[in-house]
Amino acid sequence: MPQDLYNNCVIKLNMELDEIVDRIIEESGKQQIAIKPKIKYLIGTEIETVISGYSCDSCDYCRVCDNCPVCEDCVRNRYYCGACDEDTKQRIIEIAEENGWITPDEAEELKKDLDSDEICDLCQRFDIWNIVHCEHCGRCEDCSYVRNPAYCPYNDEYTIDDIDIDKINEYLDDYYYDESCGMEFVTKPFSSLKDYWHAIKAIVQTVGKENIDISEKCGGHINISWTNGVKTWEDYKEIIAKNILFFSDLLSYMFCDVQTYWRYTYKEFPIRLEDIEYDIYDKYCCVHLKDYAVEIRFPDSPKDVDNHVLLTATLLAISLKTYEIPFDKETFSKTREIYKKINKHGDIISKEDYAYLKDKFKLLKRFIEKPLKALSKEIGIDLIKALEYRFNNPKYGEFGDKDFDLEQFAIKTRVKANANVNVIPSTQLTLTAFA
């Protein structure tokens, strides 16, 4: 029985759910009949971490000098030379007076007797020795502490020097320090979801899951592009962006961590429906059109690798569809409301919201069924079943570091005994455009 897509009380579209889907399938079918070239897609991500970018080369001043080990040793063991000249003693008195440690009258009395032990006591009591050093102190000569990583004040932080970058260089396009979080690892573009999966696993294993902290604004932006030799993603880029925006509340609920709201300023949802065509070109829009790809910014950094890969497959499947889903003002308003609940406020999803998302999930499955099945064959995982499981067990409802497991949805190949079968490696399977 047909019903309103958003259960009447939540939102009303101009067409029933089944009518929308039928129209999408009909239009997609027309395009598929007209054009049947093979698609080559590219996917990549940016894995943000809390790894420090500090290194001896990046520091123009060595912080070890702020608390000189030589001077600390001098204090601890009282290795004072006691050979301060008169100018040094005068300077000690002046600093003590300037800081209010002695009165002007006391300063005048000390200046009358520069051989007084009180000057030495004053210097030690208020650590003035760390400010004034006479020409006899050679504390900086042949220093073994400065620019020595073994004594670096940042040694309690995990730094890029702790990463065996050679293990993952083949998967990276670049890596650099981003002040919004920490070291960021940008992957190469991959034309195989299976290769992409393998690369993300290797990178996360090498940098360490403990260095990916969603509460510290670690994001995992996903970049997607494709071509079929006749058309490219750029011919449909605004349609792709709007379709992803349409499902952004649902996908955030299914795939984003409960701490994801810390990053909202880097993944904002458009304010008005009529501004979408302009906002999607803004750097911090949750769906951002770049020169070379569509960038989806709401995904978290892939601490949960399989969760990230399933989201990437879903976004890729949406991006391969070239028919625009109707997006009226009421739908836009409700989508934005739930998106902000998750991505800006970290609020609990209400029963009404869940009913709305459940209907939208039905539409998502039918909308991307064909491309997702093709990707399933490529990766050897039933992505439809995985997607259903993820909706029923959303990431946003999890607490703690639980990992999604795609392998539990592995496709089992059945081959009859003694049958001659030519097996095509899954990485060679290609997608039909607009399927």
C-alpha cells in the first residue's frame, strides 16, 4: 500500500514514495538504454589524526631551552660558581626590585655591599640565575640537549617521526600538518573499491586508531569522480550534490559517531533551499563541489574502517545516479533539522525522526540498488545486506569503539563440482553507466 514518504505528520512530498521510485527507475532506465559505456570511477579520502606535526625541522626555536636541563641540574645540585662579577650582582638586585621581591630601600642596602651572601641567596630563591648569566657560565657550549629528540618537551605526543611512513607511502598522495586537528593523510585516488578498502585498513593500522579522535575534530572527507568516456560527473555535479544532500541526514545517522558534532563548522548544511546551488561551492559545505571531484565532508575520520568503506560505497552509488530526487522546501527543512541534530548539537533522534529516516532509507535502497549490487560483486561483499544492518544498528547509536565488520556479509560463491568456470577477478568488474 502506498504511503506518504514522511508519514504525513512529518512531511509531505508532492508524490507518493512508490511513485517517486517508479519515476526514478523509469528515467534511469531510459538513460541506460541510450548510453551503455563502462564507468571508471575514482574515490579517495583525507584521514585526519591528532598526531602532532612537531619535528626538529618544523620548530624554529627549541623549547628545551625554556627549561634548560643544565640549569635545572645546577639548581638541583647547587652547582653555583659563586663567581658573579659586580655587573652581574647589580643586575640581580635590579631584577629583584623590578619584580617586587625586595623593596627599593633593601636594594640600595645590597648595592652598598656587593660581596653580601644575601645577593646569592636572593638569586637562588627567585630563580634569577635563569635570567641573568655572567660571562663565566658556559651552559650553552656544546649543549647535548638542544634539538635532540630524546629531550624534546613534546616527547609525550605521538609525532610524525613515530610513523613508519614507508609502510603506507604507496597509498598516499600527500600528508601534512593541519592545525584544525593534526597530521592529515591524503590518499591517492582509487579506481577499485577493494583496493581502497585495503589501503584504508593499512593506513589506519599504521597511524594507530588511538590517534584518530572524532571529539578532536578528525574528519574523513570522501572525494568522488567518474567518467564513462562520453559523460563525466561534472555533467551532473549539481544533481549529484543535491541527491547526497537529500540523504545526508540519513547517512549521518547511519555512519557518523556520536562525537561528530564537534566538527560542524567544517561540514555545514545549506541554510535555504534556494541557496544550494551557491552553497555547494563553499569550502565548508557538507557537500562541496571541487574542480576535480565532489567532496563529501560530513564523514568522520575512518577510525572504524569498514563503516567508512560502506559509507564510501553508498556515496559512490548515489553519485552514479543522474536523476535528481525531488527536494521541496518542506523536505529540505526536515532534512536540515535532523542533519543539525546529529552534526551540530549531538541530540537524540526522536521516534518521529526515526520514522522519517526509515521511509527515506526505503527510498535510498531502491534508488541505488543497481550500482550497489555492481559494487558488491567487485568487492565480494553483499553491500545491500550490510547497508540494511547498518540502518538497524546505526553508528550514531553506538557508544565506545565498536568496529563494523563487512566480512560478515561476504558473498559466498557456489560452484558445481567438476564444472569448468572462468572466474573473473572482482577488481576487473566494471560498472555500467547510469545503472
